[in-house]
Amino acid sequence: KLKQSSLNSFFKKA
Amino acid sequence: MLEGKFDQASLLKKIIDSIRDSVKLCNFNCSQNDGITVQAIDDSRVLLIALKMDPGCFQEFRCDRDMVLGLDLESLGKILKQGNNEDYLTLIAEDNPDSLLIVFEDKKKDRISEFSLKLMDIDSDVLTIDDMDNDCSITMPSADFSKIARDFKTMSESLQIIVTKESVKFKAEGQIGSGSVIFKPHTDLDNPDESIKIDMNQPVNLTFGAKYLNDIVKASTLSSTITIKLTDKAPALFEFKLPSGYLRYYLAPKFED
């Protein structure tokens, strides 16, 4: 089963 | 004061049409050196849009003081529909504006249309995107990629992109069956935009949501080529070049649970 990842886990808040 | 005049209203129309299904509200950051830049993230936090309209996108551009224009893209879209594609389109804002003036000028007739769009205070966080070293970079005709994204969405919720040195393969598996399209690198000297270029440091196999890819390919009207940069276990970058600047989409991949 595939799970959609979130950008939050790759990019930090500026 | 901001004054940015596009030679063709169609450029801004196409840009807004390319992003307004993904994000509704966004801040346009205006400055003399960078022109207009936008960073916006969709509500699901899966797709990030980075737009850079350099001053070179405009026939005339001046921005005396940095300013932020908070825009509702649905409202902006309604106003942009009022002008013709070939019209000059000028964006005008005073310092500390509460509205944006949008002026269309017909190039042949003496017709000038003016619209005022109310601005909004939009509180959105900004993400830091470092220049990544990518495992693969593919440049191909945007129409080809657009067709794959649209066609495969009818078969599956996901699209797999598999890159090796010899080829890039797009693959979808759905309830009715599966399908794949393979492209090999080639150079078209007569029509360089029809070429397919694959640069690979490491093979990559990533899966993306078909729904998001369908939103991304709406920008195919802006550029005849697309560059896709992929890195294992990281968001992909889909880039469309503007006359001066770019429209980039960063898309988070899907993983095996």
C-alpha cells in the first residue's frame, strides 16, 4: 500500500 | 509603487491558470531586482509552487519599494478573463496598497479596461528549499509528459517514474491492468524542443500522485519543454521555463507503507 508523504518532512520552515 | 506591464495578457493568464487549482490564496512578493516571486503550498502540503517572474517577463517593470500583494487567485482569474490574450496587461499598486489595479489595453483599438482587485492579508509559512543535488534530470517535450499524466490518471491514482541511463519509464498500475511508456534519449536538431535529454548519476524509481501531476501539467501551455529533477526518497522538481524566470512545482513522493 502506498502512502503519500508530506513536504513538511523534507523542507524546513523559513 | 509597482508598475509591471506585460506585452501579452496571455502570459499572466496562463500562469494563474496553471496554479489556481492547486492554491487559492497566495502572496505575490514584488521587488525591483527579482520582479514578482511567489511561493505557495497546497492545503494537503504535498505540492509546492515556486514562481519567479523576472523583470524580463515584463515590457516595463518598476517597483520602488518591496511589497507583498495578497491575492485570491480565483478572483484574479475572474478579472483576467475580462481581457484579451493579445492585450497589454499592466499591474499597478501604490505603496502599502489595499487593492491592485489591473489595466488591459487593446493594441489596435483605443480600448482601455481597468479593474481593481481587493488585496488580502495572507498568513502563509514559507519553506526553505536548498539547491539539491539531484540523482536524475530529464528534459522532454511538455506535451508528451502532459499526455502521459492525463492518460495514466484514468488508469491509476499513482504514476511511477523509473530512470536508468538508457531510458525513462512512466508506469501505472490500476484495477483494469497496467501500462507503461518508455522514452529513450534523443536529439532533434531541427526541433531542439522535441529532444529528450536524460542526465543520470544514480537510477531512480519514484511514485507520485496522479492527481497532482495533472495539476502540474496545466503549465504545459507556458513552455514547450519540461525539466524533471528526481532524487531518491525526496520531492521531485518539475520546472517550466518562462520568457525570463520559471514556474516550478515540488511534489512529495508516495512511499510503500
